[in-house]
Amino acid sequence: MEASSSALLAAKLLACLTGAMVLGGIVWIVLFYRRIKRAAPPSPPAEGGRSAPAAKPLAQAGSAPLLAQVAAREARRSFHGAVCGLASNLQPLVSRFEGGDLQSAEGCWSAAFAYHCLRLAGVGLPARLPELGEGSFADAGFWERWGANQGRYLARLEPGFDLRQGDLVLYEGPMQGRMGVVLETQEADNTMAVAEGDVNDVSAVVCRPVDARVRGRIRVYEG
């Protein structure tokens, strides 16, 4: 009976996600996840361009491959908001933030999902940092402020920009305010596999082009 209920829930989520898929650009749901054997090699900086700023030390455990594995696993858990008549199961994410509630998380929880994955991977960031002003890591804009403050953020149009396994990618344009964890990149067609929360209110692993919708990246793990 339990297996039948799980299969029914998975079928309902898949049907809802398929029917509601309205994304800015071409997005493919990755149905079969490949085991990530190595990090994608960095792209060389533009000739004559400056290198990315030196990052401040960060107390952390784990590694970029571990973060990618955790993020892919958590995306496969099918976190979701109140969709298809199902009650939200986002409590493990919103409970990490004081005052967080399921209703306020609806439709804007990709940053909270990324934070949840980093904490599970061993990165000990508090939910809020008073020195950065108002907000928390439940907001992609706060992530960008933190990344810039730590010397870990680089905009897509800056010289030396690249994406690697374990980076946090931030979006703009129609996807402003959203972010995800890079699992791997494919230089051949300039795409990336990303674990994201809130893909039409459901967590998923998606394949996206590295194009103008990419705002920048935060490099949690150096080297």
C-alpha cells in the first residue's frame, strides 16, 4: 500500500509539472541522473581580462562533488508547494529560517532550497547575517550580497566567468530571483545540469543553457 501511494504521489507530481511547464526558454527535466565522476574543468579567463577576486576563507566541510550529490538527491525528493491538490512539504526548508512559513514560501523557495543543500553538505552558514543588512539566505538577492562581500560572486559578463560543479548559479530576466546548484556542465553545447527548488513549485534537476538568463555564480568551494 505504501509503495502504491508513493507511486501515485510521484505520478501526480509528474503530471502537474508536465502540464504547468512554462519556463523562459528551453528547459528539459533530467529524468535519469548520471553519477558525477569529476568536476567540469574551468574555462580559461578571457585574454587580457582580470581574474576573479580572491575569496575570503569560509569555515566549511565537504566538497563540490559532495554538494552536487546532496543537491541532486534532495531535488529527487520532490519537494513541492501546494500543487495539484497536495499539501506543501516545504517545512524542512522553511524551518531553517526564523519566522519562515509555508505560505510565504510559495513560489519563491529556490534560495531556501540551495541553503538547505549547503547545510546538509556541511557548510555552516547561519540563516541571517546582520552585517549584510536585512534579509536571509532564503532570498537570492541576499546570496548575491553575501557572495560579493566574500569575494565569491562573479557576474556572467565579467572576465574569467565560468561555471563548475558545486557553484551556485543565479538568474535574471524572467528568472530573476531564482538560483540553483550546478551539478555539471557540458562545454559542447554550453549547457548545465542544475538542481533547483521551485521549478513550477516542485524541486527538480533541469538542463539549462548558459545564456543571458544567467546573472552570475557564487563559488562556494575554491580549487
